[in-house]
Amino acid sequence: MTETSAENSATSTARPAVALLGTGIMGTGMARNIAAAGLPLTVWNRTRERAEPLADVATVAGSPADAVRGADVVVVMLMDADAVLDVLAQAEPGLRDGVVVVQTSTIGPDGTRRVADWAGQRGVQLLDAPVLGTKGPAEQGKLVVLASGPAAAREAARPVLEAVGARAVEQDEVGSGSALKLACNNLVATLVESVAESLVLARALGVDPHLVLEAVRGGAMDSPYVQLKGTAMLEDALDDAAFPLAGAAKDTRLIVEAARAAGVELAVAEAVQRRFAAAVEAGQGSADLAATFRAPR
Ligand code: NAP
């Protein structure tokens, strides 16, 4: 594994034409940074109104095939593996020879295998490149890109990786990035659920839950994320999602499935999967993942 940063890697002078498919929360921020890096950009989104606000920096295409026509690098940022495969099938007629598809959605190793099969059958170079970081880092170009794939694909995609990320953690084998992403998101999901339960417990025991955040502040077990999500829970500032609970529930499902397939039991992750599913069931799917705090207990 190697690690590169936008600061210390040689800045590429190449300016590949880029298409970005999926201008949701993450894709929109990434698109702005790709355009700000001076790369010619075309975007597409299933719901066109979500792509229109990017018309000041990108061409907004009417179909995936139109978006990718002439692109050297195609960035995909969609919800799940089914959406990725469906949109790539729609894009296929427009793909040029030698294109590199940079798949950044969280789809797990299994979903990545399906996309790799699709790419392999068509001679498309695939870079598996899920990202760490949420809405703010996406807007600031400060994601951590977990890029896995052949060095040639990583180099071809380098100007895009540098535009969207503060740094990249690179591995050679397609799918390793998606595996690493699940391991990291397990930390995100279990941490948020743990904060929620600690606040619920304090309240149930008759203690002001704000005191939990105050007591741990600055200590070894504190973290910016604990304070950020804990405060959002206590202020009920959960409707403007940085990471929608529906996406987090999808990720916990991928985590548990991948662990089982690998023959390990993740007891905490399985419990968190049930909690997130219950919160989605309770209507919190479009709220932030911290809205697990609102789920009935
Ligand atoms: P989002 O705002 O809900 O965006 C989801 C995108 O997927 C939208 O463009 C949506 O199109 C599209 N989509 C969903 N189903 C589709 C389908 N069947 N066909 C075509 N397009 C479809 O979610 P997001 O937060 O940006 O998440 C995107 C991906 O990034 C997910 O895999 C998520 O797990 C991952 N991720 C999220 C975060 C985060 O903090 N938000 C961080 C890292 C990774 P419409 O607009 O038409 O619905």
C-alpha cells in the first residue's frame, strides 16, 4: 500500500476530459472541485434538477451516454451497486476506447467484483476508488480516496484524484479499496451508534446528556466526530444530512455481509445494522445518520 497526498505528489499537467455520473450530496462537491482544477467536465444525474446547479462549471448532459462521450475519465458516484451497473450500461454506447472508470460509490468488494466483471468484458479500465469523508470534505476537495487498481489506471485518474482528495491511499488490486472502505465505515457507524446510546443511557439514568460530551471533551476517547454528531443529536439538528441514514444503513448491510462471507462475526456491527434499519423504518432515512438517536428504543 502506498499513500500520496495532493501536496507531495507530482501534479499532473494532463487535463483529461471528465464525466461525472451522479450529482447527489457527494457527487456535487466532487464535481465542483474537478471543474475548479481546470478539467473539462460533463455531469449527469437521474434527477436532472440536481445536476442543473452545476451548469455554471460543467455541461449538464441528458443521458449517461451523452455525458461520457469523449471523456477520458468517467467518475461514478451513485447510491449502490445496482445503480452503478444500471447507469454504466446506459453509458456504454458513449464510452471511448481507453476510458478509465473511477468508481467512487460505496458498493463493497462484492459490488466491485460485479463492476469489475462488467468492465473486464468490455475492455474498460476500472479504478475502484471509494472515498472517506462526508459532504464538507467533498465540497472542500479534502476527501481521502481509497484507490485500488493497476498503476496505469491510477496515473490516468491522478488529476481527478488530486482534485477531489486531500490524499489517496493506494493499493494495486481492484476491490481492496472497497474492502478498506467497509472497514473504515464500520468505525463510523459503530461510533455514531455508540454516541447515540451513551446519550440515551445518560438521559435514562437521569443525567443531563450534555454532560457526557463535556466530560469526555479533550480526553483520549474524545474525537471531533464524537462532539459533532453528539451535539447534532442533542440539538436535534439532524435533517440537513451530511451522510443520509439510508446510505449508512446500506453500508452496515454491506459490512455485515462482507464479514459473514469472510467467515468472521461482527457482533457490534450486526447490532448497529438492526438499529439503523429500525431508524430507516421509523422514517429517518433521509435524515443524517446521527438520526439513529431518534429511533425508538
Ligand atoms: P445521495 O445524495 O442520496 O446521492 C445518491 C445518488 O445516486 C444520486 O445522484 C441519485 O440520483 C443516484 N441514484 C440512486 N439510485 C439510482 C438509480 N437506481 N439509478 C440512477 N441513479 C441513482 O447520496 P450520497 O451521500 O451522495 O452518496 C452517494 C454514494 O457515496 C453512496 O454509495 C454513499 O454510500 C457514498 N458515500 C457517502 C458519503 C456521505 O457522507 N454522504 C461519504 C462517502 C461515501 P437521484 O438524485 O436521481 O436520486
